[in-house]
Amino acid sequence: MASDDRLIFHLSDIHFGLENNRALDWVKQEIAETRPDAVAITGDLTMRARHREFEAATHWINSLDAPVTVEVGNHDMPYFNPIERFFTPYKRFRGMEGKVERELDLGNLHIVPLKTAVRAQPRFNWSKGWVTEAALRKCLDAIDTLPEGAQALVTVHHPLREVGTQGTALTRHGDKALRGLAKRPVAAVLSGHVHDAFDILENTVGGPVRMIGAGTLSKRTRSTPPSFNEIRWQGGELNVRVRNLEDVRTRDMQIDDVPEDAKPPRQPGEPVAPVRQVPRVDPPVH
């Protein structure tokens, strides 16, 4: 009988336009040599959704020798073309459209997408996450149709967890999504956006949900070196190892909580914190 063990590479926030080519070459070689069962990329493929950035992202992603699923990040929505943003926001994904929000069947483990990046929302900062009723229902319906005994890995761009601030600093309706996911066979929620890895068990009224965040493969590091998550599904359990270019231990690569503002430094050369120490306040926007 075939083994139910699976290996997933969880990448995020590649940010072509400010990509780290050394990191990308390393990850591509690791994929070629290790041959994971799937690669999940949780958004922010580009820096400003420019055509040349999408061309570079498409070329790199299509060259990976593994099944790939891609989430849309807030940086991947058109910045400078409002007509395209509102009417054809996925147009620039055309070279990899089959991979966008793609469900992957890995036997007893399924990767199921949940969209959190939207073209517009009723607040000033559109970079924040928003779970629409339609997106949540599509995700939950997909989980509900899984074979008996199967588990889901849900892929999002923005972390779903709120941080207790008066305003919703992260994903609007993320708490509702977590409550719905807690009632279903969800092994974990995979996300990006904050540019540091984490592994948090979030308690909800529906039960606990494991949240796993990946770091960045760009030059926009926050408090840890460029990295990705190596996730192993063995005996019905997930084990996460953070792989990075500086050989920092996994535990030291993982931040203890999601930052309230959930943003990395904005400009090259701006200060970042030492490993495991998230800056209290991000540098200002210039």
C-alpha cells in the first residue's frame, strides 16, 4: 500500500521586483533534488504587480518541478490601473492561471484555497485581508466534500488571526473564518504576508486551529533571513521545519505572535530587528 506521508514546500512573499535571487536559486534546487509532493505559494508574488514582475514570477513558478498552487496577495492586485483592478484583477496571472487558487489532492491530505486579497474594501488600507462570504463558503464547501478521513491544509495570504486591537489590524472576518474552519477537518492554515515564520495554535469557540506562516524569499526581510517552510505530513501529523539561508534553528526563525500591523519594512536599507525580535513599530511609509 502506498504511503500516506507527504512533503509540502510552503513559500510566500517572493516579491519579484525585489526578489532575492540567491534564495530563489536555492529553493528551486531544493525542489528539484527533494521533489516535494506539492508547493504552496501563499501570495505576494510581485512587488507592485507590474507586467515585468509577473513575467519573472510566471517564468520561475512554471519552471518548478512539482505541483504548485498559488494564492493571490495584496501586492499582486494591479496598483496603477484601477480599471484592470476592478474588472480583470487576475489578468496578469494568465501565464499560470491553472495554478491560481488551485485545489490539490494529496491523498489523505488536500490543499484548499481561501482568498483573502480583494480588489477593494470599505477602509482606507486595501493591503489588509478580507474574507468575503462567498470566498469562505467556497472554501468550506470544498472541505465538506473531502473524502471521509481526509484532512485539509487551507492556504491564505493574510493571517486570519486578529490581535485584540480596537481596529481590525489584520484580516476582516478572519475570526469568522477560523470558527468555521475549527469545526472541520483542517490540519492547519498556511499563510504569508508578515515575512516571518510562525506556528501558532489559535483557540476559537469552535475549537483550536493551527496557523502556520512562511517567511519571505525577497530582500524585504523583517526579523529573520529569507526562508520557506518544509512541511511533512506523517501519520496524520504535521511537522514544520523552517529552512533558511543562514542555518538559523527553526525555533529561532519563528516569531511568537503575529505583529499588530502585520507589515515588513517598506524600503531597502530600513532597519530590521535581530532574529526573534519583531520591531515594535514599522518604519514609516516614505
